[in-house]
Amino acid sequence: MISNSRYWFLMVLIVLVYIAGMFVTLFENDSAQFAVMAMRMVQENDFLNLFKGTEEYLDKPHMHYWLAALSFKIFGLHDWAYRIPGILAILLGAYSAYGLGKLLYNKDSGRLAALIFMTAQTIVLAAIDVRTDAVLTGFGIFSIWQLAVYIDKKSLAAIILGAFGAGIAFSTKGQLALLTIGLAILSHLAYTRRWSVIFHWKVIVALAVFVLTITPMLYAYYHQFDLHPEKIIRGKSGRSGIFFIFWEQSFERMSGEGMGSNSSDFFFFFHTYLWVFLPWTILGIAAFGNRIRALYTTKFSYSKNKEALTLGGIALFFLIASFSQFKLPHYLNGTIPLFAVLTAGYLNELYITLQRKTLKVLMVIQYFVLSIVFIASLLLCYYVFTFEQPLIPMVLITLACIIGFFSLRHESFFMRLITISACCSILLNAVLNLHFYPHLLTFQAGSSMASVISEQNIPVENIYKVSNDHTWALDFYNQKPVQLTTFEEIRGQKKIWVYINNADLRKFQQLGLDWDIQYTRPQFRITRLSMNFLNPSTRKKTLDRVHLIRIH
């Protein structure tokens, strides 16, 4: 098995990558939007009502915003403070993956599962572009682990902790949390044939704990929506927040009603998996296929050394979620801990049974993945965005040399397989966090304009906008939402600043309005990258312009 020194060396490196990502500018839309929503809670001392800009927000429960607001209360209104709860939840997820891997397989598999989870691409991204999924994933896998402990050992403490984890996950994203947890636990019960644990007084205690855990969220929904049936939410009055979170939320997403339909592609999550589990994608597919074959061979009969919790949880989730009319890549985040445990158990089995030929084939595949990562890193560093200061390239070159040393070192296939796989993630995300994202975010007009406002000492209370375009990054870094006004209200006013796009600027000119100072910054939707944007020779064609002008 991988040595302790190597294991913790890799873990320290990936944690350093996470820390580097803490200080990256917030991404629009979701991260910056959610940070502004939590900021409003702190500034207005209102923790019951959720608002997205000026609109009341029904879509997601309160827990993520409460945790972010708590972090703001403790550390202040900083982007890194917003990310702290999400990163802590991911660390809880890593420890829970270890615990579940140890329970289902052995301690070595648990250790490896934690490493795989921490280095999976979508999890590293979730620590930087923090949405509700970081908290959902961490507490979701914690709940699965503890409920599995209860099923195996009938521990009262375990089922209480499992119910608490499920309550936090449900209070973060609603029914999606219970779907992920429930499918995994039902698969475990079906395989182990331990249905009797359901009919036990401890389950009643767990249900009580779950209800107590979700009560603050339910009360907040009740206070904001159920007490005010006159409110018009998404074109409807009489909306019940409690009914929405228990019934309407997931069905709206499945049908596309309310949220709208963004994908009818049944295989959306299958091809999304190809990148979200990088660099472990091929190993995860191999593990999934191996477990299906093992279950088929044994005709689903229970074996002490086998499990169906991860396999069933993954397969059933993919099947159900693929019918949804509203799909996003990060919906898969909750399954990543299951993939990590499944893959770790499979790799550990290859190691124990001395399947050197299979390990060698997988190692060659991972060397190929590493070579792609090296090429991509070089392109990002020397073509897409070039270095402007010596410190970052020195850090990245040192890291590349360390990775090269371990990758070329003559040792067992298993050791090299794990090392080069983890190194793929460490190298790629070090390049992203230290070099690519900082350059990319200069094309996010809201945050870059906020820097101008700070440098020029422009009063944030005097800044307005005339369109309904979201300004989340500008709102957060100004620590005050931009006020909405109209062209008519601007007439006759002096010494006010207006944040506008190109179309609004032309309208200003047509109306004969005049200004004496103008700042302009490039704008690109950075979460929707294109080849034309990444290509420096065609990048300018993809850019919009955003302006801050002073009316005089």
C-alpha cells in the first residue's frame, strides 16, 4: 500500500492548492450571488428572509447562506471568508469517505478514498467556485457513512449523527440531498438484507433528530412565504415555502416547470462524469464495471467482502437524474464520495490480489492523463495567459519537478499509479488557482471595476445602474448592492455614477446625457469558456465592455 509519508505529502500538496484557491476573486454568477445574499443577511441582521437582489428567493433552502453569514460575522466580508464553510464541509466529506471506505472495505481503502475525493476535479472546483454543493456533498456523505455504521452495528450515536447530517444536507439543497443519501442506504439494505434495522425504536429517535435539524430552515420558509400568501413568487401567489421544499422543488426541476428546461439529453450526466472525476475517470469506470461483474457473478448474493452501497447509489442516481429536464454538472458532486470509495476499494483489491498486469495497464493510462495535464498546463501558462511575475512560475516549476521525480521513480505499479493520479490533480489545479483564474478574472468586469472604485475612492452609495443586469461581483466587493434607477430619474442629477453596458451607453448618448469621467473594463462570462476566448489572437472578439461613468 502507499506509504504514510507519500500519502501525507500528497495530502499536504492538495490542501495547499485548496488554500491558494481561497484567495481567488469570487466567480459570477453563483458564488458571487450567494455571497451577496449572505452579506445582506449580515448587513441587515435578517437571517430569515432570503433575497436574490430585490426578488424573494424560494429556490434553495437557507443553510449555505447561514453558514456563509456566520463566517462573515466571525472573519468579516471577505471572499476567503465566504469559502471557509464550503472547504470545511469538503474536509468533513474527505474524513467521511475515509470512514465509509474503512467500513465497507478496510482502512487502506478508506485512506485512499479520502485522497481520491480531495483530488477529484469537481471537488477542487467546488472549494473555489463555492455553491451549495460543497456543504451538500460533505454532510451528505457524512450521513451515508453514519447510517451505514448504524445498519452494520446498530449504534444509537451513529443513527443520530446520520440523521443530523441528512438534516443539514436537506437544509442546504432540499430533496436532492435525500435522494443521494436514500438511494445509497437503500442499496446497502437490499444487499445486506438487514431490513430489520428499519423497524427499531432508534429510527424514531433519528426521525426526531432530523425534524429538529430542519426546523430552523422550515421556520424561515414559513416566516417568509407561508405567512404571506399575497406575495407573487415566479408569477404565482399563495406559495408555501414548506410545501415547496417537501414537494414542488424537485418536481419542478424534473419537469422543467418553474426552473425551465436546460437539457433533455438523457446522457448529460454520463459525459459530464468524464471531466468531474478527473484524473480518476478511467479508474472509476473500471471499478464500476468490476463491481457490476462481481454482483452478476454472485447473483447479488451477500458476501462479506463485497458491497453495493456505492454501486447502487451511483447507478440509481444517474438513472433518476438523467430524466430531469433541468441539469447542471455540479449535481453529480454528491456522488463523487461514492465514486471515491468504490474506486479505492477496487484499486486496493488489485493491490492485495497482486494483479500486476491490470495495475500496469491502468498505470500506463494514468501516465497518458498526466501527459495531457502537462501539455494543458504549459498551454495555460505560456499561451492562454503568459506569466507576468517570477514568483508563480518558480512555484509551479518546482512543483512540476517534484511531480516528475515521483512519476519517474522506479517503484511498484500501485505506488506509481496512485502518485501520478494525485499529481495530475495537484499540478492542474495549482496552475488554475495560482495562474489561470487570477488572469481569467481580470475579464470579470464587476470585480475589476470594484478595484477601480476602491482605488479612486468613489462613494459606493452614489453608484447606480439602469438595467436589470446582475452585478453580483461588483455588489460584493463594494459591500453594497448597486442601486437601480432609470434614465428619467438620472436627468438633472449631478455627481452620480452609473454602471452601464455598451447598449445603455449608446442610449445615454442618444438622450443627450453627458458625463465627464469614464472607466471601461472588459467583460466575459468566465464560467462559459470558449476556444475563441482562450485563443489570445481571437479573444478581443469575444469581449463585451462595461463602463462606469460620472454624470456632471
